[in-house]
Amino acid sequence: MHNFEYRRAASVDEAVALLAGDGEARPLSGGMTLIPSLKHRLNQVSQLVDVAGLAALRGVSLSGDHLQVGAAMRHQEVADSSEIARSVAGLARLAGLIGDPQVRARGTLGGSIANNDPAADYPAAVLALDAVVVTSAREIAAADFFQGFFTTALQPDELILAVRFKRPKRSAYAKFKHPASGYAMAGVFLADLGDSGLRVAVTGAAGGVFRWTEAEAAWAASQPAPELDHPDLLDDIHAPARYRGHLARLMYEQALRELA
């Protein structure tokens, strides 16, 4: 591990100022990806700015048709929240399926979507629930936030404060876990947004999260699940592209059964 400075920010403003003043500084919340990458010297930072304890990044609140979840909320807290379970049942279930107990006890919502691992779970919920990512500088629609393999719209000095989800009439999430890592080899989130339509988002199967519009149309017409035809399906040592597409279809059907 390379040497770095550790700073514990006392406020969002202080955290943003530290990040803005140093292009090699990085925010630290759960550290589930950042710390291992530093230990293996796959990443190098000048400063870690700890934001995990900031009250402004925590909590759950309801406002009209939206549910806002703080960026520093840990996976287990999301899974255990009765308010989230009542409002967006699929989101609570998703959080309970992430990794293992140690990861769920430390990892955070904001850290997960900022990293944008193509096999992460939360991006499927953010996209399917037509969420808005609230940062220290602006609000970013989910469709604009995720920009491909480990890439987002975030600027280096921008900090995620919360995610504001639309509250669906119904929602469900199903995934096929990699047996070693617990990451999604294929995960499918279904959201019935009422007048805003039916939305299906897939994670794990391709180089980034995406909406499966053919499945949305089939769901609306009460038709069988279509074959997943996506140009960016992953083909690696864990599974060929055709198999991942098949898994996505099975997870779609499983999530539909959960809704029923």
C-alpha cells in the first residue's frame, strides 16, 4: 500500500473542499472496493477523506411519491429498514442479497453506485426506479449517471449525498450470485411505476447496468419473457454471453413470481 493522508471530514463542505483541493484525494465511506485496491497497489491516492460519519449522508425520508436514502446508509441498514420495506420492497430485498454479512455491515449505497461495478446490485434499482442521484453540486438522473464500465457522471470533487427513488406500486429483485464473490452474474430489478410505466433493469450480465426494454414490453402485454439480445453481454471465465443472457431471463421470471 502506498502512503497517504487520512482526513475525517466534519461536514460535507469540508469534504468537498478537501477533494477539490487535491486531484488525487478520494472519499472513503465503507471502503469495500477502495481499501482492497489500495492494499494491492491497484490504486494510489494522496488523501482519503472519510465521510462515513456525516449525518447529512445518512437517514431515510419520504416525500410524496419519492423515497430518499442517504448515501452513507449501509447495505444492512437498507435491508433492515421497515420504512424502505414498506415503500420499496424490492430495494430492501436487494440490499439483503449483497455480498456477505461483513460486506453488508460496512458497504454503503453511495459507495456502490459511485464505483459502478458492472456486477453491483444497486445500479439496477437506481435505474429501474427512475431515481435521481443527489450530489453536493447537482441532481443527476439515473439514465445520465451510469456511463459504462466503472464510469459515472461524477466529477472528482463531487460527493453523493443521497439517492431519491420513485416509490413504485410494486417492485422485486432477483439475482444469480457468483458462488465465490456474491456479485450478480445476472440481476434483474422490476418496478411498476404506475402512470410512468413498467421498468426492467439488468445488472451483472453486461459491461454496465441497462434497461431491458423488450422485457418491459412483454411484461406490459403479459407475454413470456423474451431472449436477452444485448451487444455488450459479458463473455469471460465465469460464464459465456449466451449463458448470462439465459440467467437474466430466469431472474426476470423469478422476480415476476415474487411480484405475484
